[in-house]
Amino acid sequence: MTIRVAPAVVEDWARTRDLRLAALADAPDAFGSTLAQEHDQPEPFWRRRLEREAATTLLAFLDGRDAGLSVVAATDEDPRTAGIYSVWVAPFARGRGVGDALLVAAVEDARTRGFHNVILEVGEHNLAAQALYARHGFVPTGLRTHLPPPRQHVPEIRLALQLAAVTDSNLAR
């Protein structure tokens, strides 16, 4: 079993689109957007997402198959804080280390880009994702939010990680 995570480039727009649409279809209550909002977006929409200098889209591959994605971007709240967004692992790849690999790569991307902290939000009901994040040192901040309409009924909790406190010895691999 071989897991690889790599930053997406503009030429990966179709692969990124396919993964994103699969994520929205598979886990509609895990994302701020909906399948209906993104399904018919044209190629330039997807290319622009990958051209953003302030964001890194990471693609995960398991034995050469597209297996997941995540996005690392600066937050609007604090220029020293990165957000990890849109984390998703394809059903065939769950429980096989792909989520761990994506998270390690996302944290490393944030660290390399000079961020001091990383935050993310996860559904209160998503215990598997919460366990993944806890394994990597993320802790609850006490902040609770909700997804935007039409899923405002889905509560989320914010988790944070201070990068200065992270060392290779406590990162799950």
C-alpha cells in the first residue's frame, strides 16, 4: 500500500473537481458549499481555485488512485493562522492512513509557509474526523459554529494546533 500526498497544480483541475464533487456528494453535511452550488461550475472556476497563491490544495493518492483532498489557506481572522478546509477521504481509502497523510501534509504546508497556528472546524457528529485531528494534536477551542444555509442545523466545533508546539516526534505518520 502506497500513500502519496502532493500539492495540486492548475493542470490537476479536472482531478480536483472530481474529488471535490465526490466529497460533496458523499458528505454533504461536512462542507460549507453544496454539490448543487459546484456541480456545474466551468473549467475556469476550478482552475482559479488552484491558482490562488494564498491556498494550497493537497491531493492524496492510494496505490495510484485519487483518494482524498484538503486545502490549506490563510484565515481572515489572523495572518499568523492557517485554516485546514475541505478534508475528505474517499470511502475506499478510509481507515488506511490517507487522512493521517493528508493532515501531516497540511500541517507541514502551514508550517513551511510560516503560520504559527492552524485551525479547522469539524462536525460535532463526525467522531472519526475528531479522532483523526486529536491524534495530530488538535484541541477544541471552545468555539462552536454552524454550517451556512441550507445546512445551518449542522453544528461544528473549532479545533486548533499551535505549530510552535509541534515536533516530528508527536506528529502521527
